[in-house]
Amino acid sequence: MSMLDSKIPEGHISQKWTDYKNHLKLVAPNNRPKIDVIVVGTGLAGSSAAASLGEMGYNVKAFCFQDSPRRAHSIAAQGGINAAKNYQNDGDSIYRLFYDTIKGGDYRAREANVHRLAEVSGNIIDQCVAQGVPFAREYGGLLDNRSFGGTQVQRTFYAAGQTGQQLLLGAYSALSRQVGLGRVQMFHRHEMLDIVKVDGKARGIIARNLVTGEIERHSAHAVIIATGGYGNVYFLSTNAMGSNVTAAWKIHKQGAMFANPCFVQIHPTCIPVHGANQSKLTLMSESLRNSGRIWVPKRKEDAEAIREGRLKPTQLAEEDRDYFLERRYPAFGNLVPRDVASRAAKERCDAGYGIEANDTNEGVYLDFSSEIRSKGKQAAFAQGDQNPSEDKILELGKKWVEEKYGNLFQMYEKITDENPYETPMKIYPAVHYTMGGVWVDYNLQSSIPGCFVAGEANFSDHGANRLGASALMQGLADGYFVLPYTVSDYLANEIRTGKIPTDTPEFEEAENRVKSSIDRMLSNNGTKSVDHFHKRLGLIMWNKVGMGRNEQGLKEAIEEIATLKKEFFADVFVPGSAEELNPELEKALRVADLIDLGQLMAIDALQRKESCGGHFRDEYQDEEGETLRDDENFKYVAAWEYKGDDISQEQLHKEELKYEFIKIAARNYK
Amino acid sequence: MASKYINITLKVWRQKNANAKGAMETYKLNEVSTDSSFLEMMDQLNEQLINDRQEPVAFDHDCREGICGMCSMYINGRAHGPDTGTTTCQLHMRKFNDGDTIYIEPWRAKAFPVIKDLVVDRSAFDRIQQAGGFVSVNTSGRTMDANAIPVPKVDADKAFEAAACIGCGACVASCKNSSAMLFVGAKVSQYALLPQGRVEAKERVLNMVRQMDEEGFGNCTNTGACEVECPKGISIENIARMNREFLKAALTSEK
């Protein structure tokens, strides 16, 4: 029944990629300039792929909707990037990184893909250092590391709280070099609005020039989609305002399967919601959990007093605080994986212990006072002061914290007007990352031949929950070290094809699809703004397809989204014209796709009658409230096939996951 | 902090497109939460304009957490508004008072032409980067081990501080000469401070400075406004370092 061939190579897990790579077809250097490749998106995956393919000699066209490729949302990743270098001599290895990632993903990712990721992780660090990425270093001049959730080693490389920025600027510099050399043509302020297929193969895209509004045809022998995740389906998320699913959804509508859409990561440490006009949520890096301890009051009356401003958190005695992660998960403590930490915070707030004075009382503390004291004492000792005063300890401790997390503390203070050096941060989980995405095989090729998908846009490596500092690793692994090989293998059959013309019926048809969708928006003449509908979609998704899901809620969500879709197309108002810079039109086109996707997420969550990773069904939990997986019935990738405008008709295909090298077990962080 | 609501008057630069003549327009906006960011206030204005069947104000923005460098407003005569070390998305309405009139304009510089309303074209920065802002190393997976060359922590930290530039253009907008030397100086410094960047240091600084001049940015006259308004606190030491690198390269270049 399955149409899904994952193309996982035979052989031992540690040899699969090497052997496979050695047998892939190549394109000779003299043939590469005859071949065109389109890359959509210029985050870590897109920039690194475009730069690498340009270096190889292909003609590359790269597209981004922002005003510069450097603005892609990879820039905002804070904490770090994992690599199995074992520089800290704490027992790390490729196998450990592989194992941690599979376990962290709650046994819903492919072994072969994840092992490949772990294998190339070390090369990424080497490559980035060679590019001049200024990672944090120790006094001896060597690279520093820290810990992230779901691991017991220190394998995370970082650049203060701006690791994503530094890695993206590294990839952007490599891309810029190729643009300067004429190997890559850069199209900024351009948005891909459809894919063009000829004889079943991806042969180009239709893009809108966002400044002039012109609809452009671009042909290529292969198309790479690296357009990030779809967290903005919730309206409020840590994603950038422009992050969207449109490119991924357009290829889905043209035949690419969409896999595990319900696997969404809710990140535990974000700044709580403040009000109705809020446009986005801000992450406080997971790296803070190296130093911060998460707690709520032990007594409900204390929580209430705090919410009402009668009690300050710093006044609450140590024994009156419930460090609930340390209590429930002593082995990993505050560094449990994200899904586990988020659910634990929700459990406490649902039970009435939340400390935030907003509508929902949803908030818990992330407290640095213990770390400030302990690092202050260490620093004083290192200076030869074995009996430091209280003031000295605090001063040195705060200095240490500032050096590690200064920019995060500053950002927190700007947003909340509270000083986290003096009072604990208030945090609550928020939508952050999507593990689901376009289904791809081992080559990162979607079910449309010639259309590859990389980075967060694909589904492949993180299962049902991504570990911290692994998104940057995957983006760069895909772009630098996987696609150059697998795309070349595909292109080896294209050396005789010649330039692909754009004056063909296939391009015409795709262009007409785009134009009619734009006309439909602009001529609608409804009464409500795009944001009005987007916010309503977000509320349905957060309340019914969020951290806790159940059969009834999901069924309601499916109906409510169907109704919302009808209302949207009947009543949305998009001002302006198609022939100019029109941000409302851009939003409208994106929200239309997010509505469809939201419905598919609810449908996917409904069929997955188990809890795993970020997907928590209230019906499937053990007596301690932990996820209850059902490996017998749900150890598969759910890949959905588009069947027309009615999303409820999408057809489910299952790719069975095989665990040959890791023994599948219940996740335990206790 | 308890949130309050304020009523404000906005004077906003409206310009249909690059060729049209622009003008300041006045809007009244009520019930703005002081917990809102400046851009959330702009969202609220646009929602009001849409409800009144008027065209919303176009402005650049994306990450809304102070790192993408996309937001670019000149507010009450200052790049990113009345706070230091901030982008517009991280500026909050609690910095304003009930009854305030707020002036909002685009970046003004010859090298940053207005596209529409508050949106400007900063692709000149990309072209400067393309001229030399990189280390010429191909993707290989066979570069040397990342720890093969120790880098003194002081140098690594300084390189990082320079590399923290978000490319927003506030330095250019704040400079009376519309100079881009803080932006270029930061990029030149990042690489000049690291052993990986030293190999091409001469060519890099010559090429980037040449491109900067071609784009029509002005020269630096050491006023220091750029440093004051830089949301990431990039130091003008970087300009001094670029000047040293440039002189050294210009005097000893073999080309």
C-alpha cells in the first residue's frame, strides 16, 4: 500500500552514509555550469546549500522574502549547536549523540538519518571555525562547551546567546562570496508562491517580486525548499513574523507528502503573554537551564499572594519553593528535554500554582540566585579571597552570569521591565519549533522528484521532540554535507536536459494559479483584517491542538477551522493592489495556507492515539502523567497526501520505523 | 509591572513608492498598552487604518526579538527611538507618555533609497559583504580540526563583539555623513582579529572599502553618533582598526 520509499541504505549504521556516498553518481565539473538549481529560503539550510552548490559550479538562484538573506530566522537561535567532538572528555561520541537524539525524539525518528547527522556534526564545527565564526573560547584558546537538555555531556558549542546569528552570518558570508563571484544569483524580497512540475519532475518556481508585485517564472533542474517551520499557525510563537508554511504547503498541494504535522515543540522557557495586542513570544534560551532553577511556590496561597503583588518571590523561603523538575526528574533535573519541562510547568499552573498576573496565571520562575552565589564564591576563591563578603559574592556572581548570558538578561529586562539579576525570571512554554514537515527520503528528496527539502521544513531528524541545539546542527548538516551529494546524484541524469524553457503550458498554468489566488484576495472586499483571522486560528490551535490534546477537542478544532476557512474567504479585507509592496497581501496568502495546515495538524493529532514527545494526548498517559507511547500501533511516520481543497479528505500513508541498532524503550529522565 | 494605557498622536512618513513624493501624515491612536512593543503599537495603528478602509503603513520587521536587524524606524529624531542599545522591536511603549506626539520616519541616506513609507532598500550592505566580507574557504568537511589553532580568548571575544552587528543600518541613519564605516569596520575587524581571517586581510579591507565608497556612503568624521545609536553597542574602535588595516593594506598591497 505504501508509496513511501525511504531509500535507507543497507549495512551497519556506522557505515551506511559512507558506503552510500561512495556509490552516489557525480556530475563532472565541466557539466555543472549547464545545470540550474533553485534554493528557496536563506536560513542555515538554504544559505549553506546555495553556497556549497555554487562552489561546486552549479548555477544557483537563491530566494528569500526578507530584504537580505542574513535576516532569515535562524538568526534568532540563541543557545548553541551540538557536535560530537568530545572536547570535554566526558564520554561523548557519535553514537551517544545519535542515541540521545533518537531517545529525545521519543523513538519517532529514522535511525539512519539521525546517525548521519551525528556523523557530520563535527565537520560543521570545523567548517564554521574555518569561516571565522567566533565561537566562545576558554582562556587556553580552545573552544568552550555547555550542556543542553536531554543529555549528560557537554557537547554544545556557542557564541554567547547569539549562536544562530553567528552561524547564519557564517553561512551568509559563504553565500555572499558566491554571489560576488557570480555563481549564485540572489533574489531578495521575493516570495515563492508555487512550484512548477514538468513530466512529474520539479522544474521551477513561480515567485512574486514583493517590491514591484511582478510575478516571475524561474526554471531549474532541481528545487530545494529550505523555508523553515510552521509555528506561526499558532499566531503567537517564537517564530519571526514572516515565518510561514507557504512554500512547503504549495509543494504539498502539488504532490509532496506532509509528515507528522502534529509534532510541534512547545519550548518551556519563554516570556509569558502580556496582553491582547501581543504579536509574538520571546524565547529565553534553554542554555539558561544550565544555571537557572525552575520553581513555583509549594502553597497555593503563596502563588496567589505573588500574583496579587502582596509577596515577592525573593521573600519566599527555600523550603516553601517547589523545584518541580528537580523533584520529578532527579537524574536530569532542570535539564530534562523541552517537552517534559513544558508539560511539568503546565501541570503546576493548571493545578493553581502559576505566578504570572495575567488572564491565565500561566507562569513559573526561572531563578538564578543559587548560581550567582555559587559562581561568585568560586570566582572569589580563584582570586585568592577565601572568605568573601556577601556583597563580593553577589558582585562576582552577577559578573559571571552577565558574561554567559548578558544579552538574554538585557532582552528580558527590555521586554518585562524587571531586572533578572535581582528577581527571578518569569517564564512559560510557547510554540517554538515544528518537528513535522515535508516528508523526505534519505536523500532529503520529497515525493516530487527533483524537489528537495532541508532544515526545519522537512520532518526527518527530530522525531516527536527535538533536543536543544540540534536545529542549527541539522540545518547546516543538510545544507553543507548532505544535499551537495544527494542533489548531485539526482542531477547526474540531467546533464543532457539543457536549459528548461519557461514559456511552456506548465509554467503558464502555475502562474495562473498564483495570479488567481492573488486576485481572489484583493477583490474579496470583506470587512476584517488578515490578523483577525490569524489570531482566531491561533487560539483554536493553542487551546485544542497545543500542549494537551484530546479526542473531543481535536474533533472540535477540525470543525472550527473548516468554518474559519469559509469565513476567511468570505470576509477578509486586503487593501492595496497587486502591483506594489503590499504586506497585507503577503500575510493573506500565508494565512490561507496556515489555515489548511492547521486543520491537517488536528487531523494528524486525532489519528495518533498515543502520546509521544511533544504530542500529548490526555487519554494516553501513565499514572505519573508521563507520555504513554504505543509502539505496536503507532511506530510510524504519518505522511499525508493532498486530495483537494477539502483537507479532511487527505490520505494517510504510513512509513514504518525500524529500530535495528537502538533498543526501543520508554523514555526515562528520572 | 502593571500595564497602563496611553493615547498618542503619530506623525508618520507616507510615501507611495520610490518615485513618489512623501509627506508626514497625522494619526490619533488610543488605548495603547504600555507593555506593547513599538511595533505592536504600529500593528494597532494598521488595524485601525484597515478598519477605516485606509492603506496601512508599510514598515520592515521580522524577528521582533532584536536580532534580525530588519526593523528600521527613525523615531523622534533617533534611530530605533528614545532608548539606547535597542532595536525598534525591543522599544516598549512604557518609554512614552499619555498625550505624546511621536514622529516616525524612514532611514534617511542616499545609499538607502525609500521603497515605500518606512521601508528602505539596504541591499548596499549585501553588496559590501559580497565584495570581501568572508573567508575564502569552500565547504569540504575536510578543513582542519576546530581546535587546531588556539585563539586567545581576548581576540575571540573582540571578534564576537564586532560580529554581533545586525546590519540594521542605524549607524548610517544616525551619521550626519551617512557613513557606513561602523558596519564595514565591524566586519573587517571580526576577520582581522581571527587567524582564519588574516590570510586575506589586505584584499578584504581594500575591496570592502572600495564597494562602500561606490555605494555612495559618506566618510567618517569621528562624531561617534553611530556608536551611541548602535543597538548592539558596536564600538568605534572597529572603525579605527579598519583604518589601520586599510592604511597597512594600501601601502603594502602587491596589486
